[in-house]
Amino acid sequence: MATWFLIVIYLAFISLGLPDSLLGSAWPVMRPDLGAPLEAAGMLAMIVAGGTIVSSLASGRLIAKLGTGMITMVSCLMTAAALLGFSFAPSVLWLALLAIPLGLGAGAVDAALNHYVATHYEAHHMSWLHCFWGVGATGGPLLMSYFIKEHDSWRAGYTAVAVVQFSLVIILLATLPMWKKVAALRTASRSLQSAADPAGPAAETLAAPAGESAEEKPAKQPLRIPGVKMSMLAFLFYCGVETTVGLWGASYLVGARGVVAETAAWWISLYYGGITIGRLITGFITLKVSNRVLILAGQFISAAGALLLMLPLPDVTVLVGFVLIGLGFAPVYPGLIHETPLRFGRANSAKLIGYQMAVAYTGTTFLPPLFGVLASWAGIGLFPIVTLLLVVFMLLSSEQVNRALKRSRTA
């Protein structure tokens, strides 16, 4: 039952990914239709991300009070209603109002599902979970590109995604009693595995950091655990650059490369496709290679993709660059999430994952809009340079976490 239940969790993450890529792919068409300035997309993204920060910070208490299943269902209902509202919005002001429930719903389900899988499943399941986020994020621009090309309507694209979301709400309602049952089964099963094979995979996943027992109570001040603050900074830069690429990539292709809008939307779907395929592959690689190695390799690959965008080469090279950035991003976010209970203790993981989500969405909130302001002043052509800088900052922050943990365990 626990394995089959993963299908429901994967479907929930598809729904989480679908709205994330819609605005960026549709904005070149939405902007003239609504009479909005270029930087308004950044403002909308900021509002959505602001809602996710609020709900992520509250996720620890919400998980304890309502449970992961109820949070997931209610959050999906909120996002479905908001997306349907987007399809009827007459102005940017209405979009801004609807962005509030869209962000609140996204943040709650993100933190809840990440904690659930990090606690009850192995590392490859975390990679595959985020692979299905990529399925949704890839499908969003594809749907939008289809409706823009065939029906000349970005509104119909939002309606189609809203219908998908409402369908998932029905599935989540039907499976609501399963969440606690599966959690109990997984905990009992992995405890037996750990007892039978103390050095096996289950024991490794359940292991606490050096000097901490699995039964130890949560730290009174988890933010003071070595490496926690730098890990949050890595999340900030990761989500900031991932969203910046998704939000402004199509505008860069149209404004700086002269690509038509529907082709630009399709190319951005390939960026998300790179994330998706990369996470599918990473799920198998985690059986042999550690999260930390995969995180570092992914950061170098994404940096190489950003460098390709900067070179004065044919447009096909730009497409390859976007795909490489997506492939490089693939192992970073799920790897950092799954490392949380291993690095900082299972007793601290629910609260810290909520904090990490909040800081991650702080990056989503501020970095893409800041780039929008910069682009409106200095030109969208700065996109490749900013992307590379953010990747480098993410890399440096992530490596500082490893150094801090090494120092604390050898002290």
C-alpha cells in the first residue's frame, strides 16, 4: 500500500509544478493583453512567493494539527480556485489578488509533502517526487503554448490547468484516510529493517547526526545547529535562480533573441523538462552515489548551461543551455531536502524543512522581481549573467554547509 500510495503523492507534486511555470511562459502574451509593464510579472511572482513564505513558516504547526493529507487537499483546492480566477481576471490588480491564495496553497503543500517523504521514504523517492514536480512544470508551458498557438488564448491555458487541479482535489479527498496509515506502516517497516540490518539503507536513512540519538528531543534553538543558516542561504539562491530562469527565460528569448512567443514557451518547457528528466535519472543514481556528490555535480552542470547562454552562438546553443541548466538543477533541491534529517536530526527536520521552504520562497519572492526591475532599466540581455552569478552563489553556500558540518563533527 505504501508504494502505491506514492502515486497519489506524485500526482500532488505534479499539481504543485503546473502553476509554477505558467506565468513566465504566458507573460509575453498576457502583458500586452492586460496593458501591463514588463516588471509586473515580477510583482505577481513576489506575491505568490510571499504567500508561500507565510504558509511554509506555519507548516510545522499545521502538520501537527491537521496532518499532511488534509493540508495537501485544502492547498490544492486553493490553487485550483486561484488558477480558475486567473483565466477570468480583467487586470493585473485581479491577478495580484488571486496570487495570494495561489501562494498560500503552494507553500503549505510543498513543505508538508517534502517532510512526509523525507521522513518516511528513501532518497531516490525524494528525487522522483521532485521529478513529478518537473512533470507539472514542464506540462504547464506545453499546455500554455498549445492554447496560445491554436486558440490565441492564454486564458484557456489557465482554465485547462485549473481543471486538472480540481480533478486532483477529488482524488485527494478519496484517499484522505490513507496518509496516517501509510506513515505508520512505513515507520514500522523501516524500524524492522534497521533492526535486522543496522548498516543497511533503512538504518542510514534513519540515522541521526553525530552525537545525537534518534529519540533525542528537538533542539530548543534549531537555527543554531552548525550549517543550518548556510543551508537556508543555499535554498534561497536555488529557488531564486530556478524561478528567475522560469519566469524571465521566455522574455529573454523573445526580447534578446527574437524568438516568437509560442516557440519561447515551448523552449522553457524543455528547461523544466531537463529538471524532470534529471530527477528521474538522479533517483536511480542515488542508489549508488551520495546526495552531496550529486548536488555539487548539478551545480557545475547548471553553471555550464548559463555560460552557454552568454556565448554569441546560434539559437540552438541557447536551447542546449536552458536544458543543461535544468539538468543541473535536478538533484540540488531534492538532495538538500533529503539531507535535512540526516544533517540536523530527524527530531528537528519538520521545523527546519518549514524554515528552509520559507527562506527558499524568500529567494523566489525577491530575486526574480529584482531582476525584472534590472531588466527594465538595463535590458533583458543581462539574463545569462545574472543566472550564472546566482548559480555561483548557490554553489558557495552549499559548500559552506559541508564545511560547517565537517568542523562540528571533528570538534
